[in-house]
Amino acid sequence: MSFEEFKERLHYFPVIFITGGDGLVGSRCRQLFSQRYAEFTSTDIGDFDITNSEAVNHRLKRVRPDVLINFSAKINVLAIEKERGNYGLDAGQVNAIGAKNLAEACRENNIFLVHISTDYVFPGYPPVPLNQGPFAENSSVAHSSEGTNWYGWTKREGERFVQEAMGSEGKFAIVRIARPFRADFERTDFARNILKLYSEGKLYPMMIDMTIAPTFIDELVKALKKVIEKEDVICALPPNRRILHVVSRDQMSLLDHSRCLIKTFTGQEPKIEGIYMSDFYRKNPGMYQMPRRGLLCDRTQELLEMRFMSCQEQIEELCRQRKALGLTL
């Protein structure tokens, strides 16, 4: 009897290995996955240096996971902009070289790699045309580092390295997310930061002509379970079709989303100033580039046989969970 047949007879659950397990997204995945998967390992950059190819190979050969989910990333976009052009610094090493090391090790050890990426791989505004986006799973990413912020470019390079290292035979999926948020964590996130700033009277003008499709992290975890279950289906697709978007099924302007968020929590119509992107960048000439439109997820919903929440439903679930935890704004 082969090892694969033996696993099937045991109603096998895969061995899961997570990198970046202490962060905003990875830690929630760790919490919820540990309830389902008995053989589960979570690491973070402090105990698993993905920029060291030898360390990566050694660890994966020892643990022998079936699935590796890579949440590791340097994400402070403003700070990373100061590293522009230098792959030897943190963002280039973790987001690009680290992804390459993981992909090569996963290919060598026959591990299914689920690489978490971002909407920032797409062209930013300025200087792209105003009609750029929204972005489907097969839309063209930024063609040069000048077309997006440096964080987005290093993540875009990470995607490229994963695809090149894996080729058509390697087992992988790339899952893009955008503005992730959850009910509680030690650091703020997209939604909780808006609520915090509003409660303190410090909320800045929200963009009128930027549309977003955020990621509710709990729903991402459900989607990742589906990705693991559908490994064979996904890996049978051509490499350029193994890109998924896990975001809200609809889009809202950043201004309308902020209003909806605050109204749901306070019960009152908030007074928030709006600003057009052109005015924002004129007032903040050194600001990094951001995509003007959000991600589309139609293909992903069809592939995973899921119907993702709308923006409104995400907000309502966030409110429900925070109330259950005894938390306010």
C-alpha cells in the first residue's frame, strides 16, 4: 500500500505549516485552523527565517507538511517606500526573496504552497489612467516598479518568483487579499483604525473616487480551507489560472464604506469629509501610489463554490463579533 493510499484510508487531514503566524491575518488563521487540523505548525519570522534558503529547506524536510500557507510579509507601506530599489532590505528580502525560497523548497518537497499576496501588485494612482481597474484575477499586474509602491512591487515580484519556481508541475495557489480586518487584535487594521480615528475626532477626509473591496479575515480562513480541499482541482489548472481574490463580492467608495462602517457601529449618520484622489495627491505629493479600484472575485467564488460577503455584510459581522466580545468602537 502506498503512503497516499494509507492516508486516504485514515480519512487523512493534511499537515499544515504556516509562516507569518503572529501577524494580523496569520494569527487569526492559526486560531481557527487549530480547531480543525490536528497536525498544524505556525511560525513567524523570529523562529523561521524565510530569507535563508538553507534554513527553509532544512525545516520543511524535517516537518514534511502537505500544505504551506505563506502569510509572511513586510507591510508598512510608508516605511517600505524608503527602501525603493533595494532588494537587500527587509521588504525585498521577505516579500520577494523569501517567497522564492519557499516556492523552491515546496517544489522540491512536493508541498502545496498557498502564497498570500495583495491588491497592491496592480498599478497605482498616479500615474495610471483614471479608468484603470477594477482588477480581476487575470488582470495585468504592474509592469515596473514605477507603476506601484515599493511594497506592492516586492509582492508582485514574490508572485513572479513563486510562479517561475513552481512552473506547471509544482503545486501552488496565489491568494490576493485587500485591506484585511477582523474583530480584535493587538494592532489596528483597516476597519478598526477608521473607527478609532472617528471616535477620537481625528478621521481625515476619505476618498470619493477610490473604490475598495476589503477582506474580512474570518471569511478568508474559510476560503483557505476550501483551497486546501480543492488542491487537486486548483493544481490541475494552468499556472496563470491559480490566482484567487478573496474580498467582498461588491465594491464601495472609501468614503461610502467609512460612512457605512461608522453608522453601523454608532447608529448615527456620520459627518465625514470627502476628497478626490487628484486633490489628495496634490496635497500629499510624496504619498505612495495606491490602486484606484478594488479586486473582483467572480472567478474565485465560482472555483471555490462560495458566495463571499458584501461590504455591508462584512461590516455587520464585524459589529456582531465585537459586541459579542464586549468591545465598542
